[in-house]
Amino acid sequence: MSGYQDTARRVIETEAAALNTLGGALDDRFDAAVARLLDTKGRVIVTGIGKSGHIARKIAATLASTGTPAHFVHPAEASHGDLGMITSADTVLAISNSGEAPELANLLIFARRFDIPLIGMTSRMESTLARQSDIVLPLPQLSEACGTGVVPTCSTTMTLALGDALAVALMEHRHFTAEHFREFHPGGKLGAQLSRVRDLMHGADELPLAPLGTSMSDALLTMSEKGFGVVGVTDASGALEGIITDGDLRRHMTGLLDRTVEEVMTRDPRTVESEALAEKAVGLMTMPKPRITCLFVVDAADAPPVGLIHIHDCLRVGLG
């Protein structure tokens, strides 16, 4: 098996060296491309055929999820009506290692005819794509990692990295944050990790609350009606004074119904802010001594609770 590992290491080392070469070759044309994309009023239309097309799809997806509206247009489909997706407000990012992919021809003609800004990404500066582009992002002409020189490996790795570099440069200029990313990426584990407590909490109308002085018999009715297994105890202003959980009930079983809520409650309970990440709520609920299943959501000291988050709400979206 060592022979396979040797091959793998050679490929990885060759592609890593290609990336280093690409990084060293960057110049003012990259700055010009970023400026052009920042000035785009419409969308970035990313296009390419074959392996370049696969990379183009990924670049378009990365741009779109990081604050730069982008769309992949297949160059062959463009010749059969999809040119209508491209407007004068857009910028075209065309990718072709050779710069001579015939499938790109009609799209390039369309871009030139209607004066649509064109950024080309190619390794051949004498190619048709390079000559027609307003800005060229050159890829170093390096041997592929396959050994035969015909399988796109180093070239596609560099293209992908250059696309990522564009996306991150645009991100940083726009001060694009994790919260912005969540807006475009609400699904999956990452979306769950970036959820806010306010996204998952139950609102004020669902809260199980009882004011100081409430009998435990009435508090138990509230606990049963709301179904969270807890009751929050509030003062005259509505601020949270304490909480009653199943554990509190077990500790005060003797004469429980003859007591009032303040005799049973745990004072100064853990709370969480509505703008906090839901992961923080999970951490607070799973802290030792004791672990709890609910947190009241309180946004300011001595302010009434605005919601309640249950551990099941977090588990439902993949947290915990």
C-alpha cells in the first residue's frame, strides 16, 4: 500500500507547490478584478465547461453564500436561451485553462456585443478568452500532477483557490460576518451552530410564570398547562426572581401544596439573552450541578423574561 501513499503524497505536494506559485504570481490584476466585482450592480455570472465548469459552479456558490450575488450559467445552455439570464448590470467571470473552449464563444460574443464586463481566468495569455477579457486573472502554466499532463489537477486546484481568494477578498471588504453567512445558509450543522436564541425560543405568550405569593397548587397547574416542566417566579415588576423545576418539587414534597412559590423556588436561576448563540444556551443547560432542560430568556437585569428555550428546541436543529 505504500506505493499508493507515495502517489498521494506526490500529487498533494505537486498541487501545494502550484498554489505557492499562484500566490507569488498575484498582481494588480487581482485588485482590478475585486474592484470590478464590487462595482457590479447585478450578479456575477460564472461560466466554464468541463472541469472548469465544475469549478465555476463551486465559485458561484461560494460567492453567493458570502454576500456576492452570483449565478452559474452553462455555456452550452447559454447558446440555447440562457443568455437571457445575463444583463448589462452583471459581470461575467469566464473560466477556461486553455482559453479556447469553443462552447464559450457565443457567451463571449454576447458579453462583448452588450458591453458586459468580462473577467477571464486562464493560463494562456495569448488565448481568445484572454484577448477578449477586460481583466485577465492568469493561472501559472504548470505541469499537472497526474504525470501524463492531461488530467486537470494542478490547474483546477489553482482555479478553485483563485475563486476562493476572490470570494474572501469581497467578504472582507464588505465586513461579511458569520451572522450574514447564516442568513444565506440556514440549513445543516453550520446553520444550527449560528442560530440565535431568539430563533428557537418560545415567546412571551407561552411562558409558565407565577408571581410571588402564588400557592404551589396554582403553580403546579401552570407548570402542567404550559408543558415545559418549569415555572418562573416573578416579582411585582415582572422580573424573574426564581424558578421551580422538578428537582425543587422533589426537595419539598412534604407539605408541598401548603407552600407558596417563594418557599420552593431556586433563586437567581441561569438565564440567557435572546441575541446569544443557541450554542451558548446549550452550554448553560448542560453545565454540571445541576443540568437543566430550560432557560428563561432575559435581555436586561431586572427586566421581565421575553421567552424560554428548551433543550429539545436545540436538539431539533442539531445542537447539543
